[in-house]
Amino acid sequence: MSFLGNVLWLLFGGILVFAWYMIAGTLMCITIIGIPFGVQLYKIGLVALMPFGRDVDVYTEDSCLNTVFNILWLLFGWWEIAVVHLVLACLCAITIVGIPFAKAHWRLMKMSLLPFGSHRSGTK
């Protein structure tokens, strides 16, 4: 089921989501200061490439650096990515067929809201 879900995801716009994450990550990595943010965008982009069969875990460790980077992430406006995934999840959840895609957007929203401290775990 995850293979079919990933193929449908790619056909119906998942490749565009992946491409935007990779472009934004590359632009952030051009500057020295933006490299940590670019790496997080790459990580989210890899989950966005094939979201089915994977889950997102959020570390609960209290790291000062992760907290500072998450605050900077929110202050510089990257929270808008999470809002876009929330809107897309709501739109996908309107139909029964779109519910798996809504769940994928929900996972991406979790990861894109506070990316420092979250990571892609293995298969479900």
C-alpha cells in the first residue's frame, strides 16, 4: 500500500513539494548562516518525496541549541510552511480518497512547524 500511495503522491504534486523544499534548502545553504535551516529543509523534503511508509518522530530532549533554532525558524517566517501543509491536509481530508494524503500532510506539518529536534524514523 505504501508503494502505491507514494506513486500517487508523486503524480498528484508530491514531486513539486519535494522540488520546492530542495530549492529552498539549496538557497539557504548558499549562506553560511543558513546551513542549519537548509539541512532541515532537505530533511523535510526527503519525507515529502515519499511520505507513505515513514513516520516523523520528535525528540523530547531539552537542547538549548534546538530551542534557539526553532525560535529563529518561527521568527523568520518558516512557520508558513506548516500552515500550507495544514490547509492542504484539510483540503485533502474532504474526500475519503484524500484522507491518506491528508495524513501525509499532517506528518509534514508536524515536521515543518518545529523541525529542529524532529527526524524521519524508519518504516511503520
